[in-house]
Amino acid sequence: MPSHYPLMVPGAVPADAVLEVSSPYDGRLLATVETVDRQGVDRALETASRLFRDRSQWMGADRRIDILKRLASLMAANAERLITTSVGEGGKPLLDTRVEMERAIDGIHNCIDCIRNNHGEEIPMGINAASLNRLAVTHHEPVGVVVAVSAFNHPLNLIVHQIGPAIASGCPVIVKPAEDTPLSCHELVALVRQAGLPEEWCQVVSTDSLETATAMVTDPRIAFFSFIGSARVGWMLRSKLAPGVRCALEHGGAAPVLVAADANLDDALPLLAKAGFYHAGQVCVSTQRVYAHHDIVAAVADGLAAAGRAMHVGDPVNEDTDVGPLIRPAEVDRVHAWVQEAVEKGAQCLCGGQKLSETCYPPTVLLDPPEDAKVSRNEIFGPVICVYTYDDIDDAIRRANSLDYAFQAAVFTQNIDTAMHAYRNLDASSVMINDHTAFRVDWMPFAGLKQSGLGVGGIPHTFEDMQIRKMMLVRSKFL
């Protein structure tokens, strides 16, 4: 019997439309979720806005810490249920979802650390005639109502990255989970409320239409917009934000890796295979483009193909599954069409390349697809790694930098000069040396460049974005 998730907007009336959530692996109906229309969105925004305007309702740091402590404990106690929910709706394999669960709990502890370490600063005064007899200090205050729109690929951890810093900074937050994976968000926010956060401070909305969602995001009552998803949607929404609304956008990329002739392939290839095929490649910094020196390109391509063939593709609930389904059957068709186009244009398909079912696509390695193929120009967001031959590292860097996307990149080499040259010249916010492009811990800066995003993600950085620095200046003849 499918579960039913009611509205998490106090006082709102459900819209006629009901969201159906199905397993991406077998299409089984998992749950129904109530949605809101324009009136429901207005109710959520007015509730959050009224809370923020009434400063007597603001929660002190001690209370926020206590709530987050209880939340971390509740998440640990309910971990298996949360994992089961996430695997069912998102299709990420069980073993990987367990890691995501651990990260999500640690992320709440990270939010607590942000509160503990939050402080203002003294602004230098008395250093010239204009600043004599004055003392100036800053203090942090919440920025205002946060609206967060999330993505499907990490339904536990991404929600933590958006609502955790909002709670920690003292902002009322309205979160819209991805339509494919709203259940984990509902379960997490239910635990947030169980931990002691009044329900008005964290509301969940699934909207009855794109127009309703756009109306919420572009409402002037919000102060900060957090978006994780496609570049097309993110930049469009940013263009419609009300004046003064701050925002952070996290989109995708087509992460490049340079593999020098002296690279330790025994070390590098397992990392690259994991980073390219993890969660069926549905990761914004998934390893997609591998540029290998001509002396080793065959070993790199064949090694990645061997690793891909050894991976078990199937039901994400099984302990031995390495690669689960793509989020929708249409994505399987799209990935396959891109692979076929690359092959028709001259790429060698060393493994995979054929649909396993309507929902699953195997790890696929393409050797030297042409530069104008879709797999070379766009984010694949599927379990496909492209390997390209290079002779000169500067040419490889030029090709790696040639796209309108830039996020994380990597270089594998035993030569410090090669590593530093790549670090200096690759277009990326982070360059991993002898590590894969999908490496992340949740307190590090995480930033898309060019069309890949705006602002800096990572829990401490999001926490900072959700606050303002408010200065107080005192003038006294005794200063």
C-alpha cells in the first residue's frame, strides 16, 4: 500500500493535484504527496515572513544548537528508515546511500559548529581624524526568509545542505524537494519538528505546477534563494528574482581529468571508475572527460572498461549493486542516444553502450569521441566516461577548458611541476591532485564557475550566505 504524505504548510489547503512518487527501478508507486497551489504558496511565504518580521520570535543560538543536536540523534536513530526511503525513491544503491546518510548526520554537526564559531569583528577606528573617538563592531543576523529548491540525486544530504544552515543561521525556510524524490525531505523535516523546531520555521512544499513554483521563488518576501539543479532552470529563475534577493546556484558540469604519462594507474583507475559510474553518473562533478597521454591512453581506457564491466547493475536495494537506475526512463533513452551519436561519429565503445532495461544503463567507456559530439560538449549525467588521447598537456588543458561549464577538475601525476601547472591553468573552482573530481567533504568550498553555478556551496559557506553582517558604531569622547 503506497504511503501518503500530507502538506507541511501550517494552515494551507491542499491543491487538487497530487504528486505520485514511483521507484525509478521498477516503476512501483511508493507514495502520494499533497501539493500546494498559489494560495498555499502565499500561506507558506506569509507565515515565514511574519515570523522573521517579529524579532521576538527569533531563536537564540542556544536553542538552535539544542534543536540541531536532537535532530542529529533522531536521524541516527531513524537511519535505516531514512535510507530505505531514499533508496526507494532515488535509486542510489544501498551501500552509497548509507554513506550519504552518514554525511547527512555529520552535516548537522557541522551546522552546530558553525553556530559555535560564529562571531563578528572589530572594524579599525581611531586611526585617522575622521575615525577618532569611535568603536565599531559587527554582529551576524539572519538574512530573512530562505526558499530552497533541491535536486533528486542526493535526497538526504542536499536537503541537509539547504535547511541545516537555514536553521543554524536563524532563517525561516521553505524547501521544495525534487518532484522525483520528495519523500526523504518530508521524513527529514518531520524529524526537525520532532527535535523541537516549530513547524512554521521549516515548511515543505510540492507545487501543483511550474507556474506556482516560479511564483514562490520570485516573490519579494524571500531574502535568499538556494537552488540545486539544472543550469537552464537555475539561470532562468535567477533572472526573475525580486530586487535585493540573494541567491546561490549549484548546477552541473562535465568534469575533466588529466592523466599524465607518469600517473600511477593502479591507484588512479579505481578512483576514476567510481567517480564516473557512482549513482549511475548522476552527480554534478561526476568524472566525465578523461584526457590521457598517448603512451598510456590504451591502458587507461581498457582499465576503465574492465572496471565498468565488473560492476553489478540492478536493483538498488541489493547489497551487491554498484550502479542503480537512472532517475527516469527518458534519461536512459537520452544517454543511449548520446552514446550512439558518439559511436556513429567515430568513438570506440569499449564497454556498455546498450540499454539493459527501460530504467538501467550499464557503465560505458567511449574512446576518443569527437569534439562536437554531445558527450564531449554537454553534461552526460549518466554512467558514461569519455577517454581522449593527448600528446601535449597544454592542448589537453585547452580542451578541458573549452566548455561553458567549470566545476571541479583533477590531474593524476607523480611530477609536482605537472600537478602545479595543471592546477594553475585548469578552469575549475577545485583541482584534485591524484584524486577524482567527485571528491567532496561537506565543509569544503563547492562552487560552480561559468554556467555551472553562482556562489559557494558547502555548509559553512551557505551558513555565511544566510546571514548579514550588521555593524554597530559607538561615538564617545572617552574612546
